[in-house]
Amino acid sequence: MTTTRTLVVMRHGKSSWKTNDPDIARPLNPRGTRDAVVAGQILAPLGFDLALVSPAARAQQTWQCLQMGGATAREVRTLDALYHAWTPQIIAELKGLPAGAARVLMIGHEPTLSDVILTLTPPSASRSEIEAKFPTSAIAVLTTEHPWDALAEDVATLAAYEVPRG
């Protein structure tokens, strides 16, 4: 029996530039908070097995806002690679996901997230939108029949793409 795996790739909510904090400490701004709560309402029905979240404050706050909107995950991990790694390292991390995790959420940053999506999915109209821009709070839902350790170029389908706005 084949298990469909779902990877939801989300860019953190809009962040504040009105701070003297280092980049990793920049918080969400009010719009980013609103958008992430709306995203949580959209993602609530999925009930994630695992959420992988960048250590950046804006990504961690995005996850908190998703929860306020109703999103859940059985396990949440802060993944340092989501803050500074490039596509090959992120895909290597995904290949190491537990086989029992059928629904995974990943919250991180550009330009890496869109590149991961473009690597894992074949060309499509929605993919062209992501190629042009993957804005803050954007959500891409990828599905695959392959096990996580078999992730490779073009093995996933871009099932949905949405940019929630609150």
C-alpha cells in the first residue's frame, strides 16, 4: 500500500525592519501576525505529524500564530538548517524524516524555500507563480507517493499554492 506524503512549505510572515536586532531576531510585524493566523485557519484541517521551523524569531512567531489559527502538529522541531542552508541540505534533511510522518510542515526563508519547491516539482502554472515570487506567508502544498528518503527532482506534485492575507 502506497502512502501519500504531504509537505507544506511556508515562508514566515511579514517581518519588521524597524528594529536594531540582528536578522535572526527580527519579529513579525502586525500584518505578518494577521496573515499567519489566517494561514493557521487554512492549515488546521491537515493536522501535521511534524513541523520543522527555522530558529529565526519571525519563523517561530509564525508557528505560534498558525497555532492560534488552529494548526496543530504532534511534534515540533527547530531546524537550524532552515535559517541558513541551501536546497541540497534542506532536501537531505527532508530525506531523513521519519517514515511515519505523513504530513510535514516546514517554515523557513527565501530564496531557499522556493528553490526546494521548484526542485521537487515538475513545471506547472502554479509553479511558475512561485518561480516569479514566493511572498511572505505563502503556502505551497506538495504531495508525493515516494518515501521521504527517495525525494528527488520532480517527484512531488504541487497540489496547492496560496498566499493568505489577513
